[in-house]
Amino acid sequence: MMPPSEPEPQQPPSQQPQQEQEPEPKNVQTLGREFSNRAAQPGETGERLSAERDARSNLTGARVRAQKVVGGDEITYITVTTTGSRQIQLLPFTTDHHDWDGSFIAPADLERLKSRAAALGLLILRGEVDSGRSALGRHLLLDHTREGASQLHPETDLSALDVTDLKPGGYLLADLPQLRAATLHAFDLDRLAAQLRDRHRLIITVDTGTRLPDAVERYVADVRGPDPRSVLEAHLARLVGSATDARTVLSDGEVHDVCRDILASAKPRFAVHIATLIADSGTVDLRARLGARSDFDLDDWFANLPDLDTQALAISVAVLGGEPYEQVAMASAALKRRLEPDNQPPRESRPFNKTVSSRLRGLGAHLVPSSMLTRHGGTAPGQVVRYQDGDRPQQVILHVWNEYDDIRPEFLTWLRLCARSEVGTVRIRAAVAAGLLATKAFDHIRATVILPWAKSPDPGLREAAAIALGTVSDVPGLTNAAHRLVDAWSSGDAIAKLQATAIRAWRVKLADGDCENAVSLLDLVGSSDEPAIIEALCETIAEMLEYEDSVYSARLLTMLRTWMSGRSPEKRLNGKLAFLLSAADLVRQRPDGGLWPTMLAITEDDGGQAVDVAELWAQALNSSDFNREAKEVLAEWGRLADSSLRAVGVLASLMATCAQVRISTRTERIIALAVDRWTHAPRSRAAILSALQHLNAAPRSIR
């Protein structure tokens, strides 16, 4: 890798970005007003994180592909509102799953697994990827219940899951992600097991490399996949109509040898692929077809697309898959204009020549309901474009990059244009695509795309640089390079814009789920008075508080308390601003369906963190800098809480704690005067004032 200190290679004139106009720097009062205004329409941070998860899943496979099912289609989970007004994402099993039931190969210890599942009510199956653990889980469910089985979204929060809200039947939570697995609590599994009665059962599957807390090991069963040869025979028999015909096909000398050689190191899932290939296309050139690369037909497919319009659309769907068709089509038209040769003769106008459906069908793409979470809870309305084959987006992007030298400069210029879009999710997807290219040409993309973004006066482009670098850091061979780049940018010698980008790239500093390196990065620059750095600090702290259901909240709240009560005036100010943004923007949907401020939800879940949040509120409300903004954000908390008696009670308790964190009654008076004006939140107003009245006879605690 080229060291960051070396001179950067010059970009060709056609690739050099236009000179950006330096915006007027924001002072802290401007930032405070902007952050408090977010309370009127909260959820921007969560929406941004959701969009990035979706983009990285679409392009890089950075996490479990929640919508990827047998056959390669992208299927969107259905959000179901239960009898308890909770929202749960479910997916019925596909026709392919039902067809496979008759081909199931039972493991030798199936009866033992049945007995454990029956005794516990839930079971965690731990096995290798593609070893058939999900098929085994489905079999255990269907053996138990006649009501049918459904899949739960892989990121379902088990701590919030209530079995009594589910219809009778079996539920499979396949491929639980590592971050979810690491936060499993035996208490939650014990509670679920107690709720699972004769008509309910839950099976969870995890990879052998997934680390689980020791306390939940009693629910774990380690499983091995069936013999791939047996799987091949069973599935081929299903596809060709009989076991006799399947044995006849597989007994052919060449086919027998090919299958023997390939199955010696194959997983059961690949045996199913071989059976499908034989049933669909026969046995001619079987070894060559099985040994071909995954993109064996991509050259012909892309080259034979009918025109530049269609090729540009293919690239646009690959990069922006998950966006509404209108957005993808606009970007496609912009790319086509860049790629079209000059002095083209005018073409005959045929506006009704091709329908949207026919264009997408020709690409193997389709319109599906959106699965991205919105800032108001639930999923985004409307339909979005995706390839049916979940591997196609990455294949198309890398194919264009690797095979078409003349296209590369214009392709990068188009990505830069997408990164400047007014639509935030388009910017995020362009950044992830740039990160994907950087995993193949790191030095070139770093110098021509990521570094110019990182030094940009536009905070949106600096965020794009951070997202691209985060995508790079997921590749083991490039993790250290990404770390070194962030370290260089965060040093005291770096310009403020690079330091701000380093802060936004905080996820590069995560190590096996540990946030200490990222917190150290924040602490390193926490006393800055540069507006760009302050804004990046606040946005990053909000992201860390929201990230993966607030897995890092305890550490971040402790850091904010330290900053706000410390000797550094800059850290005190920056800590208040960061808290103000997080309080204004972060919201979370609770199990009862209500939308709560995230930090209020944290206080209900963890009493220790409730004290931290109360102290931060006391600091903000007593602040001479942001007293008015803090009261405005608190008023929005009251409005959000007012629709739920539980939320009202939690908020009243929090404000009572807040009023007691100092000997002086100043905080209590500030809260009482502010809340007394809450005509928009009568229940919250009454509950908080009542809680404050009960404090008068109680001694004050000193914290």
C-alpha cells in the first residue's frame, strides 16, 4: 500500500472534480439549533444506518442476507402487527422449501435432537455454513406442529420477542448474526422457553464460528451436515421423478467420477446445486460447468444486452439496488449520457417501446416492497428495484471495472455524481460501491475517490469516504491498511477535514465488537474547536448510541458524562452538543409498537444507564449555552411519550432522578417551569409534575 505521507498521484483531467466552494463554517450555536430542530422529525441517524446495512448487504455480503432464500430471489420480509401491537418481520417458507421436505436426510442423532427441542421449547443449532442446519431446523419444527412454520428476520431482537403474540406454529430464526448472538442473555431464552407451549416452538441456527455467551450453551446443539452424496441422490430423485432414474443417471461412469471428485470436499448445499444442474441441463460437460467461475456467463450476458440504455440500467441497478425505480432510472440516464459517444445521430422517438417490467425482466431484476427501516418505525413505503440473483450486483460492478478499460474513468465520475445526490440513500449506496471497487484496486480508488471525498468541504462527501473505507476494512487483507489510513487522518498534523472523516469512519476502529479503539479516537479529538470536527463528533456519537440496538450505549454515556463534567471547556461544550443531537434524533420502536426516544428506552432497560442519562439531562438543562434547545428537545420527548402510559411513567421517573443529581433545587425548578407549559403532552406533564412534587420531602442525593 502507498503510505499516506507520500504524494498522491494526479488524477487525469477528465477525473478531476470541480473546485468546491467552501461553505460558511458553522458555530456551536448554529449546530445546537440544527440539532434541536431534528427532534421535530427524528430518526435520521437510524435511517442512515439502516440504508448502509442494506447497501452493504446488497453489494458486499457484509452481513447475513436477510432476504436471500433458496433459488436466489430477493424476498422481502412481511412486517406483521401482532395482537399485542408489536411489529415482527416474518417470511413464510417458499415453495422450494416445501419441495425439499421429501428429500430431507435425517442425521443419526435426529431423535435426540427432537427430544431436546421438545424438552426445552427452543433449540440453537450450531453448524457449518451450507451444511443443512436450516433444513434440519425446519424439519424439527414441522415434526412438532401441524400449524406450519415461518422464518423470523435474522436480526429479530429476542429480548423483545413475546411468544404470546405469535400465532401457533414453528418459528425458525436462521443465521443469527454475531452481534445479536453476542448479546443473547440466558434470562431472555429462559423467558421464551417458559412461554413456548405445546403449540409453539423456536429453532435458531448459528455458524460454528459464532461466539455465544457461556450461559446460553445449554440451549445449543452442535450438528453435522449429512453426507453430500446422499443429499445429491435424494434431490435428484425428487427432480427427475424417481430414485431409480436418479441412480441410473449417477451410475454413468463419467458422472460418477465427477460427482465423486467434487463431493469429496463439497457441502450439502452444493450437492443440491449439482442435482438441479443435472436435472435442468443434463450431464454433458458436467465437470466443466461445475468447475466454471460463478460469473461464467456474465461476459456474454452483459455484452449481449440490447443497447447502451440497458447496459447503463444494469449498472445502475447493481449500484443502487434497493432504491425506487424512478431514482435508479434517473441515475441510469445520467450514466448513459456520460458513456454515449459524441455526435450520435438522432434516434427515432419511441416513448412506449419498452415497459418498466420488460426492461427489468430482461436484466433479471424486479420490483419488490422496500425492506428498509424508516425514521418513523416500520419499513419504507413503495417498491424498490433489486436483482433477483443476490450475487449479481457485485458481479456486474466488478465485471464492468475489470473488463472495460475505457469505461472506468466515466464510471468513477458517475459514482462521484451519485455521491452528491440530494437523496441520502443514493449517496450511501454510491459510497459502498466505491468501497467495493477499493477492495480490488485500493491505492487507485483511495487516491482518486476516497481521499478527495475525505478532504471535501461537504460533510456528505466526507461521510461517503468513511463509508467506503468501512467497506474496505471488512476485507481481511485490507483491514490494516484501512486502520493505518484512519490513524493518519486522525493525527494532530492532519487537516481538520481529514480528522472529521476519520471520526466518521469510527467503525473501522471496532475490534471484534469492542468499541474501545473507537472511543479512544473520539477522546483524542474531543477537545477540538473546529466546526467540521465538532459536527463529525456529534454525528458519530449518535451513531454509536444507536448502533446495533445500542450495544455500546453504556460506554458512550460514561464518556459523555466524563466530558461534560471535566475540566476541558471544549469537551464540556462538545459533550452537550453530542447529547443534544442524540436526544433529539434517536428514536426506537418498542415491543408495544410505540415510538420512544432511544435514550428513554435505554433507561427502562438498564437502571444504571438511567442515572447516566439523568445526569446528562441535568447538565444540558443547566447549560448557559443550550438551555433553550435542551428544553425544546425535552418537550418532544414528552410528546412522544404521551401516547404510552408506560413511556410516561419512565419519563417521569427519569426527570425525578434528573432533579436529584445536584444539591441545588435549580434543576427541579427548570424542569417544572418547562414542563408546566406542555399543553401538547398533558399526560407527560401531569406525571412529571407529580413526580417532582414527591421529591420535596425526600433528601437530595449527591452525585
